[in-house]
Amino acid sequence: MNKALVRCEYTMANFSTGDRMRKPKGDRRSTEISLVIRQTMEACIMTHLMPRTQIDIFVQVLQADGGTRSACINAATLALSDAGIPMRDLVTSCSAGYLNSTPLLDLNYVEDSAGGADVTLGIMPKLDKVTLLQMDAKLPLDIFENVMRLAIEGCKAVATYIREVLLENTKQLEYRRGT
């Protein structure tokens, strides 16, 4: 194996939604989201620098109110970067949708379930590369462009925030070490 193997497991806690879930491990939705997260993260991790290595990503949703894919991708990016895993760029994700003639960013459960179109986007902001694009309904091109623009702005804002958190963590570590 001349590059690292990336594995991902996505789960939701039984108490993560209003209804107590009794889903068995490996249900269809969890398997699909695990695959999406793994493929999204593989696009940014420099696996060729770590031959004969395995990177396991475990994400568990404790409270679900829409946008769990995006939240998990952002959490995985922060964790991998904080752990020093070499990446081409951060991957940040955001959901955006169109409901009642209004583009919306970071849909909650009610907005997501209301029947409007929504897009989940993952990008590497510095490289301007899309790593994830999922859409669950059709949109006219002009509306799609507006929703995409909103999602890209959201992803870039998340990237800025993650970079600030990583910088603050680095400063705290240096302070503790006395450097």
C-alpha cells in the first residue's frame, strides 16, 4: 500500500433527534454519509505522504437539527488539521437551500424538511476546488447559481473560523510550552 487508507464511520446518538432512534449500526443512511465524508476528506488528505498508514475518522452526531453532513465534514477537517495530518487545504462544508422564494444558508431541520431544494457543498477554499456537491431537487439555473454562491460564501466563512481556531490552539500550546 503506497498511500494511507482513509476510513470513516458516521453515527447518530439515540438521543440526537426529538424521536429516540433505535437504528442498528450500519443503517443505509449512516453508510451513505460515511462514504460521502470519507470521499470528501480523501480529496484533501495527502495520503501519498503516509504509506502503510490508516486514518480513521469517527464522527457521532449528538444533536441533529439539519446539516449533519456539513457539520461532520467541518469537525473532521478541524480534527485532522489539529492532529497534524497533511492536507492540501481545509475542506469546509455548508448547506444552502431555496424555500419560499428565499435562498437560505445552513438549513435547520424544519427548513430542510419543508420540501424546498437544498444543496450540500464541500470546498477546499484556498484551492477553489469542489469536493462535494449534493442536491436533492431541481432548481432553475439562475436560482441554483444564487444558492451556490451563498453556499460558497458560507464555506469560506467556516474556513476562516476554523483557521482562527487552529491559530488560537497553536498560540495556547506555544504559551504552555514557554516558547
